[in-house]
Amino acid sequence: MLPKLNLYDPGVRQYLFDTVRFWVSEFDIDGLRLDAADVLEQGFMRELRCLTDGLKPDFWLVGEVIHGEYHRWVNESTLHSVTNYALHKALYSAHNDHNYFEIAHTIRRQRQMGLGDNVHLYNFTDNHDVARIVTKLNDKRHFLPVHVLLYTLPGIPSVYYGSEFGIEGRKERGSDASLRPALSLDELCSSDNDALQLITALGEIYRNEPDLWYGEYREIDLTTTRYAFARGGILITVSNSDNEEYFDLGLEGTYTGALHGAEISSDQGRLRFTLEGNSAEIWIPASER
């Protein structure tokens, strides 16, 4: 076991800061992930932020944080982002429990902390510490709406390697070995792999739509089984129900579905349409086409 480092020791701090300088100068790194950032001393993180801002103006610091008031770590003086475990939990349990209020409440609470559209938490559905998203979902069809939400809610979407192929896995006997398998890309990269096709499409949509990066989040419609919100001018709708969901939204304009290609138009100030059960769509306004 490695000895614990005393971050209050000036010599230890200097050693760590010299190491960061070396990595930047020799390997041109662009950022650092700080493990268990919730137990790191705040003064150390402030000094680290000051150092890295001076080395590279766009250097990025992200911390692993499970619970708590995320704004304690994400601010102008310490870290740029932390792992959004609160949303991670909401993404799968809101589908398993058929309760979109959990996701909407999570977003509202984080915005009340001051983590608005210009603060980007690190969003994910799974990682090396938790079971794969396909394993956690009671209904595997929810893979689609879960990942549409991952790519469209405020934050930085992240897909853990292998989950883009829809593989399963969970921790066993305290080991995460089953979450770190060797993958055969020849077997997994197939046009028949629905999970891969979805993640590929979402990545392309995300790259081409800046509103999904910086657009204002607005909650538009919410029940236990349907959820509609906007990011800038883009409309996102999701369903966790086995039945079709009917949306009647106070929006003007014509929209095209980026995933499935359907077109919808408002009538007398109302946008009315149905969405298949256990589905989702990203609606792009016609003005952007």
C-alpha cells in the first residue's frame, strides 16, 4: 500500500505541483481527474487551479465526488467539474420506477446550487465503480431514453468503454474485474448492434448542435412517464411508458426529429404529437435546417 500524503506539508504540495508541471511540459496533458476529491483539502485544490490556469488557460480539473453540494468543489477557485452521481442515480431509477420527477428534481436542485447552463458537471450512466447501465435497467428498451437524456441534459456526456455496445457487467465480491473486460471490436462493431448505432447517432447530433452544449435548460412538460424540456431552441421528449405518450406543448414552429426523422408543426400556438412508448426524440427547429 502506498503511504498517505499529507497535503498540508509544503514539501508534498511542491512535489505534486512539480509532477503536474512535468506532465504538461513532457506530455502536453490537458487535464486531471482527482480521485476522491471530496476529501481533498480545499487550499490544495485552489493552489492546483492557480497553477494549472497559469500552465494552460484551458486546462481542465475534474473531481470524483459522490454526494454533497457540488458547488463546494465546482467554482472559479477550485475545480471545473465533478462526477454527477446524483444524476447518474436518477437516470436509471427514474426509468426503473417510472418516475421522471426524480430527474427533473435533480436538475432543479443542481441549478439552485448555482450549477446552471454554464457549469458542466460530468454526466455518466456507468463507470468502473458501478454496474453497467444495461445490467441496471429493468427494461432494456430504456437504454434509448436514458442515453438521449445523457446527451441532452445540462452537463458533459460520458460513455464508459464497452457500454456503447450494450454490454453487461457488475461488481462481484468487491472486485471490478468484470467491469473492465477485454473487448473484441470485430464481434461488437456491427450494424445490427442497436446500442452502438444509437450512441453513434447521438454523438453526431451532439457535435453539430451547440445548443446541447450551452443552450438554456427549460422544463416544459413533466409526468411520471413523460418529460419534455428545451435546450436553447431544441426540444427533447422522452417516455418510459409501454404506451404511446401524447404531448400538448405551448410551442410555436416546425421541428424535425434528429433520431427518427418525423416532422411536427404547431397549430394555433400548440405543438401536439405522440411519442412511442419507451422512446425519445431530439427535435431540431426548422430554422436550423
